[in-house]
Amino acid sequence: MQKNYNVPEVFPEDAVGAVNTLYADIQFVLKVPVVNFLFRTLAFYERFLELAWSEVRTNMLTFEVEEMAKELRYPPVSLQTPSWDWQAHYPPKTIEAIKRTIFTFNYVNPKLLLLVSAWSESLSNRPILGKNEPKGFLQPGILPGLPQIQLIHIKQAPEPTRRLLLTISKTLGTFDVASDYRALANYPQFLSTGWGVLKPYASTDEYTLLQTSLKKRAVTLAHKFPFPVTISRGKLERYYTEKEIAGIYGIVSMFQSFLPGLLIDLEIFRRIISG
């Protein structure tokens, strides 16, 4: 466990028992070699994470949800990103590692938004009915060629990197630093350059409207999941106090608001490293 600056979390290297098993299954089903911030925070509510994950797990492997994620993956950002000669700064192997890191988060973030939207709706007494027969299922397992994601721990980061990460979190109004940024912090020149492009755009009306649109669309899509999601306050009351339930609701709400911006940010970073 590490308490960085705001939100406590359980890192994979610290996970034991059921949480360790859950982390392995989450990576297996979502097909990426990273346990995202959402799960690392909810690990403090182990029983909730077990129940909530079991209700979205099968949905995440359906062709339908894969198509839903594709719809959300590349937001229509109008920002024109400048071109950079990254080969003047990084060897080809490093450029490819940055591209694959961005691809990893581009791939998984829409799925995270969909599943947390399903949880939010169900916890708000709008359960996912799941009456549609799935067209088929994906083969689980981490996608080939993805890098092992190394997350920078803020307290151990070099001072310039630490300041940059905290500035990003403060500017975007998030409670802590997302996994995406902690992974890209391994490439500080790229992250600094990318943030220089993203920062002014993040304060525009278009950015805010895109966030809202993605959040609303994810809710609509979640109600089309093939299988039901029915996690409820009543179920949680068997295991948690009122205060703990409020904490769970707060985390789910936080990530439902947090993830649409990450979809936009990663699309901009994808364009920057590609250009």
C-alpha cells in the first residue's frame, strides 16, 4: 500500500490473497498488463470489488462491449497537434515503448469508463438489465506486444517529474495522479512536451463538452450490456457501514467523472507521438 498525496491505493506488488487473485483476473479479462487506479483504490473495499467485478467480468469479454469501447476510444478532438521529430530525442526503441504505453491506456480506458458507469447506474437504482444475447466472446489474456507498465511512485520520483505530475493533477482538478501519467512519467521529455500542448486545451469549452458527452454516452452504452449488473446499496449494507458505503459511492463517482478526460488526454498524446 502507498498513500501518495490524496487517494490511498494497493499496488500490485503489495497485493496479497484475494486482492492479488482479483488483480491477475482483471488484467487477464481487460487484456492489459496494468491494474488501473480504479481497482487499486477499490481494493480497500475488497468485498465490494469482488462483487462488482464479478458482475461486469463477463460483459467485458463480449463482442458488444468491445465495440462500445471502440466507439469511445478516440474522441473527436479538434486540436491540431504540432509535429515533432522524436528521433532527435529518443532512440526508436524508446519511441515504440511510448507508443505502446499510450496504446495500452487508449485500449483499456474506455472499458473502465463503461464498467464504472454500469456500477454507478446500478448503485443509483438504475440496474443494467442485460437482456441481450451476446454475439460472441473475446479470448481473454493480455494482448501480445504490450509493454510491462511501470508506474512512477510520486514520492520516489525525481523532483522535476514529481512537480510536473502534481501540476498536472492540480490543473486537471483530479484527486491524484492517474496511472496513465505515472506510466508516461518514465519518459519525462515526452510527458512535459505533451502536457504543454494539452494544458491550454484542457481549459477550453470543447474539452469540457467532450468530457460531458463521453460520460453520458458511456451511461447509455452501459445499459446495452448483454449481462445484468445489479450491485446495489442493499447488497453493500450486508458488509459495510454507512460511512464505508459513502466511500465506495464517492470512489465510483470520482472515476466516472475522471475517466472521460483521460480518454481525451490520451488521444492527444497519441497524436503527438505519432506526428
